[in-house]
Amino acid sequence: MGRRQEKKISIATLSGINLRKLYAFIARFPAYLVDYRLMRRLRGTDLSFPLYASMPILHEKNSDAGVMSGAYFHQDLLVARRIFENKPLKHVDIGSRIDGFVAHVAVFRSIEVLDIRNQTDTVKNIKFRQADLLNLPSDKINYTDSISSLHAIEHFGLGRYGDSLSYDGHIKGINNITQILKRGGKFYFSTPIGRQRIEFNAHRVFSVRHLLDLLTSQYTIDHFSYVSDAGELFENVALDEQGIVSNFGCSYGCGIWELTKK
């Protein structure tokens, strides 16, 4: 795929156009009409179910039975499992996906969520508080023995979610998370890994070397896992020099860290 086509797809996506669904609609609509007419004949004189043609779903005809790959799928399951196994006294999350990781954790324990975005729905085992982690609430210092932030730090300070702009927002965010965590507590952390860059205002991508320099002054590394560009999980891998230099072969992968505060 050439760069010009990639740009067109990006603009279409940003404009709210799903090209996959559009192509499927154009290609499969004639067959849909054939199926619809057949269903009308099969119905015969039975009118107990009115038959409409107002909601054709054409992009799922040959799709897989769900998704079992990718950064969010693997990180949410892996970190939820580690929290279940480690059984902390209190667990706090910063900005992770509520309908993924947070929901997984809420199945077996309570979880407190801090996010710059608002959330008015209430669900058992999930306690929500709106907070900007670039400005740490004073009542959260030395607050918990377990904290997570999955695919969130890369957004801090880029304005994507209404936060104020901060070039080093990721550093401020990690430092504030460290203040929330008690000494000896666990920090579960994930973020994009690859060639280091800011794709404004979407996210940052971090080199593994930069993350090591950032994290090891305050934490010991218990486990490092990553999800490759192809969406495959590599669990508890060694942080060898070759992997660090190559960012484990990732351009936009996901590094998953389990850390203990020194």
C-alpha cells in the first residue's frame, strides 16, 4: 500500500467513514437483495414477524468469531490475571479502558478509577472519580498498594481528551502515579513501543530504552511482556540488549510492564 493510499484511508477514518463497511456494502448488496427476496418467499403467508430491509449488515458475512489478538485484548487479560493472582489490598486504575480491563477486574474485586474524562454511569465494584493526573489530588498521595495505567500515559499532555498541553506530560503522569503508590506497591503499566515519536495529537510512541531509563530509577522490573505489531502476545520476556535496541521488532507494538516501587 502506497503512502498516498494510506493518507486517504486515514482521512476517511478521521471523517467517520468506515471504508471496510463501505466496500462490503457495495460488493455484497446485490447478494443481499437476492437473500431478502428468498426470505420473503420462505415466509409465505406467515405474517407473525414483519420483514424489513432497513438494516443490512454486510461486512460480517465472512468475518471471524470475534477478536483474540491485539494490544488491548492481551494486555487487559494479562494484567487482570496478575492482579487476581497478587491480591492487593486496594487497586486504583488511571485511564485504562473501562469496557475492557476495568470490567475484567470488577468481576472479581473492587477497583477505583481516575480519569480526566467524566463518567456518570455506576456499576458494582467500580468507583469512579474524575481527575487530571497532571495535577495530582492531594488526598491520593501514598494511597494504594496497587495501581494500573494501560494505554493511557502516551496521551497525557497532548490535548486529545481535553487535557492541557504538556510536552513532558508522560513524565509528570508517571511521577504522580508513583506518588499515589505506596513503597513496595505494584504498578501495572502499558504503552506503545517502537521508534520514539509523537503522533500529535493522538499519542506518543516510546522506545524501550527510554522507558527503561524513565522507570528504573523508581521501580524494579518484575515482568516485561509485549504485543507485537501483528497482535501476538510474548509474555515475560527477557529485556536483552538486542530486544531493547530493536524495540522487540515493533513499530507500533505494546509494552506491558509489571513493576514494584522501590
